[in-house]
Amino acid sequence: MTDSTPQPAMSRLDTSVPHSARIWNYLLGGKDNYPADRTAGDKVCAVFPGMVDITRHSRAFIGRVVRHLAQEAGIRQFLDIGTGLPTVDNTHEIAQRVAPESRIVYVDNDPLVLVHAQALLTSTPEGVTAYIDADVRDPERILRTAGQTLDLSRPVGLMLMGILGLVSDYDEARSVVDRLLDALPPGSFLGLNDGTDTDPAYVEAIRRHNTASGAVPYTPRSPKLIEGYFEGLELLPPGVTTCPRWRPEAEPWGTPPEVSLHGGLALKS
């Protein structure tokens, strides 16, 4: 792993304040969370029970994006920013199942994520998996450190899943995306999703969470603003859509549901 060691990371861990990665882990049924995270998650679900569906559909969307990039697009390098706590079928597991030589760099700024990543995000012998302890708002540092593992002169699959809502200013969030993409060559891809303001109950639940939890505020945005992140790129069909309806896999339950989570995948040409 890269850039940090477990002891300093754990010394920065404040379990009294909820963190988005640990709340997400709790909502996915994980065990790597604390009472403050569970309380925050329960309060969101009390107002908006569909929050669990959003977490599950986000996870499934990530899997479909990574499989497409590895199987269909031939991507062998991934920069996954805002990875969260390791669960099942992480980016490196999906990519290296297709191509064992794949190289993956994860980025997050939760000390607990760092410790778990160092223990659990292990690579195939042919590939590499590394972790950067950094904030999404510092793309230059992310790129500088990722360049120790990835060849940034070759195509990269850039993953920004559920992270840009934590950047409250939309112009700053757009700038983060632009600065990251500017450093990547043609043939790279942007895979991105984020919560949207399409369900009033979801918006109200997030508003209450932002007001009461003490965690970094999250900002749901309109689907049109989500589309703005892909400006100048070639969006793959079906474009930006609610995540369960982005290239859904065959299932016996009919049309996938609508959720307040939109995303897409686009090529830098």
C-alpha cells in the first residue's frame, strides 16, 4: 500500500462523529462502523427507508461499470476515489477477475478505511492494488501519488462514485473532475454516480442528516448537474440515468426501479 501507515491513521480516528464511508458500510449490512454511524444511518432511513436501496444499487452500478471497462474497453488501470470500506466485489476484485494484471489505486480519507484497505485490498500476483489517504478536493496530490502505481500516459478508468456530493460547491466539484481528467490521456473513462434531488423524501432525509449528524454534509444534485460532470466526454448509452437502469442485468422482476441516484460512463476521446 501507499502513502500512510496504520498507526497514524488510527490516531486520527474519531468514532464519535459519523463518517460517510462507515454509514454506507452500515447501510450495506457491514460491520465496520460505530454507534455514531449507525445512529446517523438509522435517522436517514427513518425519514427515507429507500436509502438502503440506493446503497445497494450504487454498489451494483459500480460492478457493472468496472466489468464493462475491464471486459469490453480493455482498461487495465483504475483510479477509484472515495472507495469506502472494503466489501464484496471491490473494483480490484472485479477488474483482476477479468485481467489479473490490472492495477488499481484506491483513494479515501477515512482512517478506518485506510487500515482495512491495507489489510483487505490485496492484489493478484500479476497486478497491483494501492491505497492513497487523500481528500477528493486535492486532485493534484491524488494524481501525483497515483502516478507511483499507475502509468498516467496510458488509459485509466476514473471512478467517482457517490463522492462529489460531499463537495458542497458545484463549481468546485466540476473543477475536481476537470483537473483529474485533464491529467489522463485519451482512451480514459469517467464512471460516476451521485445522489439526486428527484425524490423529496430523500432530499429531506439528507437535509436532516446534514443538520444533525455532524458528518460532512452531502448535497444531492439534479440529473442535469450530474450530466455536467461529463461535459466534453463521449457518454456511452444510455447516457446519464438512474443507476438501476444503466445497462441492467437480466432479472425476473421486470423493469428496475427508479431511485434518487444517477450515473453514467463516458470516454475521453
